[in-house]
Amino acid sequence: MINQPVTQEEKLLTRSLEGEKRAFMYGNEVVVWAALAAGAEFLFGYPITPQNEVMHYWSRLAPRYGRGFLQTEDELSAGFAVLGGIMAGARCFSATAGPGTVLFQEPLSMAEMMRIPMVLVVQQRGGPSTATVIYSQQEVFLTIFGGNGEGLRVVYSPGSHQEMYDLTIKAFATAWEYRFPTLVLGDGYQAKMREPVTLYDPREKGIDLKPTFPMVGLKGVPGVDREPAHWRNAFSVEEELYEVLKPIIDDFHRAAPSLSEKEEGFLEGVELIVVAHGIVGRSVRSAVRELREKDIPVGFFRPITLRPFPDKDIKNVLTACSRLLVVESAQGQLAKLIRIAIGGELEHSLKMYTYFRPGLGITAEEVVQEARAILNGEREKDASVALL
């Protein structure tokens, strides 16, 4: 790693990771500061837009804190390098996007089976294939269910730089406490834009970051001085796989109520609820605030965890108001999660309207226009919903 000149802002911030500091920075830079604050020791990664600057900022700052960095030959190697580092007892992480997220699915699946606390930041880009390098919310299903398993992973969807900082730290805490791979699902807009953020030491706020420990290379003779460490992710017969996998699935579902998070607002006496996640949820919040100032009965619901999804919370909301508008920069990936969450209980009474813009940013003005049209009876229930 080559040390580069230090900027005035970096001089201020690198004096110490203790206390609170106000900064104005890019989203990818926020990820790096959060990882440093959470005690990450190594980043293994491969460059892909729009997450490149995570690697650039980390390689610039890591030497000042005694942290390490390795650029691997591809994302598959980066994922397995992260797993190897964690198994050796280090707090490691990576970041990727688009096609890189596809390649990360094999190490993510291994992490699910072997309970390895992998942390991965995904800055979504448009698809399919390489598509655009800018923005989308089209990696939701890939991030949640992309592996060849049951999606036993935690996925946070931040809507601001402050949440990017908070949730990246929380990802490290969650991963090492529950021993499931944990992902932060950002996007190209958040990665590339600058806005204010408050940096802090998580330990000073009482955030519990479990210590790391080696899973391999332990002292003593296995079976003589200590119990053998038996880590595996390949099984010979179906019954053996089921016997190992069932307790892991049970652990995940037991933890789900404690892990799921949401934000909701303006739900009193509503006639329409707008649902969105991530940075689109930010536009929705602004739109709903504007509508409520004009006494238009619209509320909003934003899942912060896409996995596990806040199932009970959205059921409660839709029991009170059966009309919802799903807004997303994808062709119904969030809408599908909602339908999975509510099951068949509310299917007969649910009136779902959709505003799908795959690969496009969505403004508050667009959401205001759609909500007004629905309440004025200018929009029929979407026929496309039946195809979700």
C-alpha cells in the first residue's frame, strides 16, 4: 500500500477514533470510517463501480491504524479471503456491486452453512448483466436469496449517510453476535454523493462488538488436548445435510424478531400507505411529509431490514389501511417481499398500487403525484401485481 498525502479533513479525523466528529463526505468514505470504528482489521476486495472508493479510502487510511488490505484477482477470491481471515481470528469485510455481488454468492453460502460472520457492503448498480454503473435497487433479491440455500443472512437497507455509518457498525455487531453473514445494501447514489455525517466510537455508545476468535489453527492436539474443530460445508447424504442445517434455520427464525427493523410515520387516519426502502424511502418520507402538511391522509412504511423482513409490523399497518403504494427502483422486488411477508391473510383485501422505475432515481415530486392520483381515483389497482 502506498501512503498518500493527508488532507486537512483527514488530519482532523485521524487524530483519534474516539468521541464524536462531524464530517462532510462521500458514502463510500462513510463505509470506511464505520468499518474502522467497528474494529475491522482487513479488507479483501476487487474493484467494481460504484464501490471502488471503499477500497481506495481504506487503502489510504488503513496503514495509519495498523489495518491491512489486499486486492484479490476477483470477487470470488475476495469473498473466500474474507472467510479465511475471519476463520484465522481477524475481523474482516469486503464491498462490491452488481456482477461482483453475483460472484460473492458462493462465499456467502459457505458463510451461512459454517456460521462465519462475514460483513459485505453492496452498492447497488443497474442490471441485468453489467448494465449501468450508477444506481438501482435491483440487487435486493440477489442480496437476500442469491445463495444456494435458504437466505440465512441479515440485510440492512440504509437511506442516508448517517444510517450508512450506523448500520455498517451494526452489521459488524450483528454478524459476530448471531454468526450469520450480514450485508449493508446501499446504492450508487449513496456511494457517490456527499452529505453531513456524525462519526463516533461505537463502544462509547454502548454498542457491543463481540471479540473475534480463531476457528482454525488452535493450540493443542485435537481429540487429546481439546475438542476437534470440525468446520464443513459439504455433506455426503441428504439426511446428514438436513440434520446440520435444521438447527441453523431454527436459530435464524428465533433471532428474526430481534433483528428486524423498520421506520414508519404519519399512520394516523391514513387512506394510503407508501412503502419504499433505502434512498427511495428518503424521497417517500419527504413526499408524505409534504402531503400531510396539506392534510392529505398518506403515511409511509420503510423496512430497514430487508432480511429478516419486518413481517408483523407491515401486517399491522396493512390491517389498519389496506391500500398501499409500493415505490422502488426495481421491477417489483420489494413488492414481492411484501407479498411474502403478508402471506394469504390480507390477500383478498389488499389494494396494491406500484410505481416501479428499475434503474432510475425517484423524486419526492413523483411520489406526491402518484399518491394524489390514487386518492383522486385516477389509478386502478395494478394488473401487474398479479404477475409478481
